[in-house]
Amino acid sequence: MKMRKMLLFLLSLLFICALAGVSAAERPGAAAASPAVEWSNAFSRGEGHFVEQTKDGGLILTGWIDSGGAGSDVFLAKYDGGGSNLWLQTYRGYGYNDSHCVREVSGGGYIVAGETKSKDAYDHDVYVVRTDGKGAPLWEKVFGGARCDYAWSVQQTKDGGFILAGGTESYGVGIYDVYLVRIDSAGEIIWEKTYGGAASDCGYSLLQLADGGFLIAGNTEPFGGGNPDVYLLKTDSDGSMVWQKTYGGAGSEYGWSLLEASGGGYIIAGEKEVSSDAGGWLAAYLARVDGEGNLIWEKTYGGARGSSFYGACRVADGYVLTGKIESAGGYDLYMVKTAEDGSLVWEKTVEGAGAGSGYAVAQSRGGGLIVAGKKGMENSAGSEILMLKLAAESKANRAYIWSVGLALVVFALVLVVFRLSSGRKGVES
């Protein structure tokens, strides 16, 4: 009996020590330290709009780059895992060009989606480039009508083709409509669809779903309260509408990025108009919805400074967002990590020359986070293409996780010993 009491005492003491470790360790929350910038590459006038980890451990980056004359080119750049450039290719289209998304293609190479100045009119057309593993073009395609059309997101479909989401002024019933185009592996159109009402609707981010359908996030005016609202719509595999939802209030809201949420449903990142006695501003915005698009929660970040989220990625214990936040000289690159319930874990500002922003973020295979965006140029209203890496989170944060785990294990041992001791006492009596 004395031995059991002594064992219980020692286990209880160990449990208290483990809890003390939890108290001493850094806890997730607003006070958690943000990771440091491990490396940063800024080059050439332009903007980096999307970055993705490649299967070989490298990185692929796209956006627009100054063409050296009147206009801009789409660029595609490959880096090793340490941020050293391996190659850079440019694609000229028909004048002003931009790309918003790149994906590695199964079987090798890349697919790039964006826009190019129309060769027949003043406006823009959807511009798609399929490349080999070194960025050399295999084919280039232009889609659209007499007015402005563009693609913001691309995914490879299960049949080896591709799906593009963006906006169109040429087709549909409104000023702009969400534009969804399905093409085969050679870039030929299988079908194209539009969605929206009488005003402006745009699609910015796209997911291919397990059931073969597609989910598009963006913004809508005709289905909102007069100002743009976040717009989420689901289609089947043929592009037929399944359902559509809007989120927002009396002000303006935009949905720029879309993720599958941990445990089911989806995360939408963007910006939302908020107000106080001091006035109104757009704030970085995050919303969680269920599998049918019903709102579970929504949150804003950045305090009373204007801010936005443009890019998002899911990590093991939550979400990381990137965008911009208002500063004395304009805007700085802004990053936030949240827990799965949207509560703030840490936030980070990367200062520049007043024109900074992050447009995409991806988790690095070796730990840390890769961000694509732009950095303000000194004494200029322009910007440079920016890619940076944040280091893996600090040991203090890992210490917190280990302390919590140890406390739970010790607590379980205390319960087991207590139950065993109580059971034996009952038998002896």
C-alpha cells in the first residue's frame, strides 16, 4: 500500500512538472514569436504572383516581369530548395502579359495561366502556356472574346487536361462573370461556362473536388448587398452549377484564396470592410465554411490598419496567410499564422519601400514557408519581384507541443495507476 501511494505521489509530481513546462513554454497566440526570414531574393521590376514546391524539392515561381520596353512578359523561374536560381524563361504573348498561377504537371513540366493583351482589340485574353521541365514552351493558347478575359487559377484535371478559373467581360449576362474553362492536355477547349448576375462577378481561386466537381472562390456584386461580397460556387464535373453562396456585410468583401480545411469544409482568405467610430477600412479576412458552403466562422486581422490576405496554405496545426498591411509609407508584406479555429498564433510584417505585398505562400518540404510577392523599389513607385523563405518555427513553439504531450502522457499514467490501485484495494477488502 505504501509503495502504491509513493508511486502515485511521484507520478503526480511528474504531472505537475510537465504542467509547469507547459506554462514556461511559448504558447500559440498573439504573443508567439514569428519565424525569422531565412533568405530573401528580390530581382527585376515586376511582381511574383505564385510559388509552388516542386517534386524534386525545388521551387517554381511565376508572375510578370518588365519586358524592357512598353509592356511586360510572363516569367517562369525555377529555384533549388535554397533559393538559388536555376533558370528563368519569359513568354511575350501579344504585349502586356501577366500570370497568376503555375502548377507542376504530372509527367513533367508546368502549366502557367494568366492574361495577355488581345491581338485584335484593346482588352486582354486568357493566356495559357504549357512548358517542359526547363520552361521551354510546348504550346501557348489564348482564349476569350472581344472584351477583357483572364485566368487567375489553374489545376490539372484527373483526365490529364486542365481547368481554368477567372473572369470574362466577353461572355455571360453581367459586366463581368466568373469564367470556367476546361481544356484537354493539348490546350483545346472541351467546354467553357460563365456564372453570375447582372453586375460584376469574378473567380480567383479554384479547387478540383473528390467527386469530380469544382469549387471557385471570388467576389460577386449582383448577389451581394449592393457592394462586392465573397462568392463561393460549386459545379459538377461538366461545369453545371450545384450551389452558390455569398458571405459578407454591408461593405465590400473579396475572396482571393481557397483551401480545403482540416477536418472537412473549406477556408476562404481575402479582405472584408470593417468600421469603427474612426471610420472604415478593408481588413484581412478568413472564413471557414462546411462542405455545403454554410458559414461556420469568420475573422479579421491587422487591427485598425488596412490589410488584405491574397495567398494561403494549410500547415499541420493551422493556416498561414500572406498579403499586405498599411504602413507609414504605403503597404508592407504581411503574414499571419492561425490555429485551425482561426485564432491568431503569430503575425509578421516584412518592411519594404512602401509597395510590399505577399501574393502566395507555400510550405517548404524541409520546413519553413516560401512567399511570392513584390518589394517596393527605393525612390520609385514600382516594385521588384520578391521570393523569400521564413525559417521553420522556433524551438520554443516545439517545446510547447512536447510539454503538452508529456503532460497528457503523465496524466494518463496517473489515471491508470490510480484505477489499478483502487481495483486491488477492492479485491483485498
